[in-house]
Amino acid sequence: SDCMIKVIKKYTEVSMIILSIALLQISNLFQWDNNPIMGIDKVCADILIIVLCCLLIKKMGIQSGAGFIKKGFFKGILYGIPFFVIGVASIFVSNVGLDWGQLSFLGISHLVLFTINMILVGANEEIWMRSLVLNSFISKYGAGRKSLWKAIIMSAIIFGLIHIPNLFFMEPLTVIVQVINAMSAGILFAIIFVKCKNIWAGIMVHAIVDWCSLFVGNCFVGGNTVLCMSMNGIQAVSMILAGSLPPIIFSIIFMRKIEEP
């Protein structure tokens, strides 16, 4: 209703947190198998969340800043290069000591479903976190440098926190690492969105990074992903430094080039 939209716009921070919790609950309804990363159930959940976010974006009247345009796509892909490097590196980090010759491929149909899942995860999280959450904060705070940083950091914190439910299938220390690294990644994803005004680029970058990071563990018997790593304190700190410092450094570099309106 119009009254609800007015409340969301007035109390944007609380509203985006509550909305994100609600969307997580919707996602949890679609768990028909023991694989939380992929499957037809995950496809259904992601599509439903995408549709709900798009409807809310339109209802709030913020679709003009949601990034559903052609312009800026290739610029966004270029800004996403740091993510590509991180994604490829994670393949080797999570499979240190693995005998690659012993891996058994699960088949083309499994690969196709996995790829569809990664594309939809990218679309789900980018439309949710950037087109809706970040865009809502920018609409409220304004487009000045300090205002943008506030919107970016707020959205990145929420992006990190939505990974906490992974505690149901990951070790606590691994989840802590993922939440911190997701917050850092969320800052860079947000800046790519701000710089390019194009959500399709963010979706593509996000999907490719997730595909690279999870490919071996999900498409081969005997492979691992960073999500199933067991780590000690030193390894956790190392993973945080390796996963968080590059996005933060590039974020600072990219934001320096943003001019005040």
C-alpha cells in the first residue's frame, strides 16, 4: 500500500533490514534437497526474490536509479576485473593439496544447472542489494561523496549480514570469514553500481565470480569450495586479508574519481 511505501522511505535503514530478513525467510522456504547452493529449489527461490524486489522498486518509484539500462555495461565489466582475479584465485586456495587427477565430473546437465544457479544468484543479490537496498539509501541520503559512502557502507553491511544463515551448513569460523569478505565485496559491488549506473554489469561480474569460486566443489566429486573449507585462526585471518583488502583498496581508488554533484 502507499502507506507502507511511505514508512519504508521514512525509515529506510530499518525497513531494508526487515525486508532483507523477510527475503531470507522466503529463500529458506525453498529447500527441497540437501544442497543450499544449487538446485531447482534454489532457482525458484531466486526468481521469486527477483520478482518481489522488482515490484518493490517500481512501487517505491526508484526504478530510474535501479540500473536497468544498456549504458555502462562494459564499463562495469572493466571495473569488475579485481573480482575476476579473486574468483579464479579462490579455486586454487580452496583446493590446496587436491589431486586434480582424481576429480570426477558430474556431467553436462549438472554443469548447466549450476551455471543457471550462479546467474540467478548474481541477479538475485545484485537487484536485491544494489537496485533496491543501495538505491533506496542513495535516494534518501543524496549523491554527494559523503552521502554515497554512507549509502555504500550501509548496504555492504546488510549484504554481509545476509550470509549469517550459512551457519546452518558451514563452520562458524568460515561463516565469519565469509560475512567480513562479503561486506568488503559489497562495498566494491556498490561502487561499481554507482560508477556505471548499470545493474547488468554487476550481475555478470557477480555470477562469474560465484561460478569460478564454486565450480570445482559443485561440479566435481572430490572437489572443494571456499564454503566448505575448515580453517584455523591464522588461515581465517589470511583469508580475510586476501579477500577484503583488494576490494577495499580498489573501492578507495574508484571512489576518488567520483565528482561531487
